[in-house]
Amino acid sequence: MVEFSAFTMVFSVVFATATVVVHVAFALAVWIDAKEVMLRTGARTFLVGAGLWGLGILVTGVLGAGIYWLIHHSTLRLGPVTAGKSEE
């Protein structure tokens, strides 16, 4: 019984650490991307600025990053898709 509880504790710590790392990485990536989109296109991000998008992704993680991608980079977004394309 002691071995199982030790394994559970170690697994929980590793899982929590991995979750924090993923959330921070996604939040940083979204924050950087939102700032680049604003600089490249001159348009603001949907609803809020880059900082709040980053904070939202820090809290929601992968789900929030998926929502950010759908709104700003997928073909489902309203208006022309300009991210990642050079306009010549």
C-alpha cells in the first residue's frame, strides 16, 4: 500500500509539473503570436489584447490555445486570413 501511494504522489507531481510547463509554453506562444499579428496586420486581436489572450491561455491551456487558433488563424475566422501569408 505504501508503494502505491508513493507512486501516486510521484505521478501527481510529474503530471502537475508537466501541466504547468505546457500552460506556460502555450501562453507565451500565444502572447508572442498575438503581438506579431498586431504588428504585421495592424489589426487588434479579437475582443482583447495580446496580454489578456496570454493570461487566458495560461489559465485554460490547450483548450484556450485551440480557441485562439480557431479565431485568429483558421479558415473559420471572419474576414481574410492574413497570418502566415506575405502580402505582395
